[in-house]
Amino acid sequence: MTISRRVQAIKPSPTLTITAKAKAMRAEGVDVIGFGAGEPDFDTPDHIKKAAIKALENGFTKYTAAGGTDELKDAVIGKFKRDNGLDYDRTQILVSCGGKHCLYNLAQVLFDTGDEVIIPSPYWVSYPPIVTLADALPVILETTEESGFKMDPDKLRRAITKRTKALVLNSPCNPSGTTYTESELSEIADIVLEKGIYVISDEIYEKIVYDGFQFVSIASLDKEVKERTIIVHGVSKTYSMTGWRIGFTAGPSSIIEAMNKIQGQSTSNPTSISQKASQEALSGPQDVVEAMVGEFQKRRDYIIDRLNSLEGVTCVKPAGAFYAFPNLSSYLGKSFREKPIRNSMDLADYLLNFAQVAVVPGAAFGTEGFERLSFATSMENIEIGIDRIEKALKEFD
Ligand SMILES: Cc1ncc(COP(=O)(O)O)c(C=O)c1O
């Protein structure tokens, strides 16, 4: 059987692969510390669960409108107004099965064969394959550790060609935690308007920011920028709802209508019960989010300090999201029992096999020499895990 060329062009998600490998080791009784998780380790708050239970009891178990219920769209509209000062109407909102599904639908709608899409690296693993599946070309724009992994506006301008259709902006960023300020966004927005491209603004980590950082959506800068921006968002990270599969897109009605058409002919509506739960998440009490972020901040402070204290390791302090992205490139070229550590994958393999610590190799995010460690795990696990890494890094030949 021949699998389509479209699918042959992409690889499975490396974050899911490493998590599966760690899980298999755990099933065999190995005590693995997992730094691979891309989801909060907290339970979904009770009031949200209760809304789902009520939906079940009330028989809210049938098809809804393909693009989400009016009630949930109104809750999404309320969120953008309250948090970002952005005005949308129902024709500008689509609810899908997670942020990933929003991005997939959007790529199918926006890109034609040969269109170029600029993706700053390090990037979230799924951006390039989602672009490739739409027959478009991911163009990777490298950033540096020295700049805090922020895009250089001049480099961005130079990367834009006649075929460039969009820029993917992910603030706060997975894996680097990089978060853009209003003035930095303004510089990017000027280039976007000058060149007439779109911005796909992935704001899924909006609420997970530290030290009082004031998140700004690029779409809120002015009316023209808003017309050129499609926001991808969701409840997964903010409310610990990764398994419920609800994401939403906000943007120009013509794009939303086209995404709705695709969704209507593929998945249809996201789960009715999850929609009710998400409505409660967005319009109910928000103090649960603050409590979770407070806990993440304590862990961030600890893990970043510990990583920076390790011999030959540097780590930028993330302003958002729940990942540390340390530079371990000084260990590449070393070997353990004559087995060479050539790249971030070899190092991740070494840490998993010899230190029983699961991390995700930087190569998966387009940045060699780095590893991603999620701190969405208990403080106790973080302490043990970093102790193990510290010891393992001293074992090289
Ligand atoms: C940057 C980023 N965008 C989007 C998503 C997709 O989230 P979901 O599909 O679970 O809503 C993730 C999940 O890891 C992410 O890290």
C-alpha cells in the first residue's frame, strides 16, 4: 500500500514520541522523571467539570452548529473584549477541536501550493507540518539565545518575499517562553502592514505569564493590524483542559467562513459537552488561573536557577508558558562509554536511558544544542530530575 506523498512529507510529533517512550519505561517499572509534558499537571477546575456534568444530565449530547454554539461564541467574544479590548462578532469566531485543529483548518484555508509561511525558530513542533500539509513552504527564521529568542525585525523584513503569505507569531512561545512587548509587536506589525502579509497569532499561553507581564495581542494594536491578524487560542493550557479539545479562532469573517466550511465537511462540531464546559471556563471565576500561574512561577524560578548553575549550561528565564529551554551545546561532541553525543536527540536519549529523565530535544523545535524541559510537574519531581541531570552531565568520558 502506498501512503500519500502529503503524509510521507511529515514526521510524527516528537513531543508525543518522547512522552510515549517515557510512559513505556514507566510501565516496565522504571522510575522516569518526565519533563516532556505539554500540559498543566493540575486537574480541570471543579466548576468547569460541573458544567459538563450538567450538560450531560440535560441531554446536551447532540450535534451543535459545526463552528460551535452561539453561547460559546459569545463567551469567546466576551473574553477578547475583557482581556484584549478586541471587538468581534459571531461571524468572526470559530470553535474547533483544540488550538491545533484551528491551525490546521486555517492553513488549509489560507495557503495555496508554493506559498511561503515564516516561522521563527525555536518553534512549536506542529507549525511546519501543518504548513506542509497545506502544500505551502515553511520558511524558518532563526532567533538567538542572546536576543531572548526574539525575532530581529530586519531579518524578518529580509525573509519576506513575493510568495510570503503569513508570519506565525507565538507569544508566549513554546518552547522558549519568549513573550513580546507592545513596542516589539508594533515593529513587527509595521512590517506586516508594509508587506501585506497575514499574522497567525497563536495566543494559547496568553494567561501563563510571570512577574506581572502585561500580555498584548498584536491584533489590538489598531484596526488595520486586526484585519491582517488571525488569533488562535483555546482553553487547553489556561484551564488545564487539554483533553477536552476546544480551541477557537478569531479573525476576518471571510477566513472564518471558509474555515467553517472545511470543518462542516470534516470533523463537524467539537464535542457538545466540552463546549458547555468551555463556556463556563471562559465566563466563570478566573481566580483558578491565577493560583496555577503562581505555582508555575515558583517552579520556574527554581528550575531556571538550577539549570544556570550547572556546568556548561545557560538558560534564558522565560517570561511565559511552562517550559525551560536550556542551552546544552557545550556537551555536544562528548561521549559516554564511547558512544558519541552528536546532537540534542543523542543527549535526550542519554538522559532518558542513563538518568531516567525525559526531556524533548531542541532539534524538534528547529534549534540544535538545546533541550526543552516542561515544569508542568511537581516541585519534588523538578528537584529530583535536575539532580539526576546534574549527575549525568558529569559522567561523560
Ligand atoms: C504553541 C501551541 N499552540 C497550540 C497548541 C495546541 O493546543 P491544543 O490543540 O491542545 O488546544 C499547543 C499545544 O501544545 C502549543 O504549545
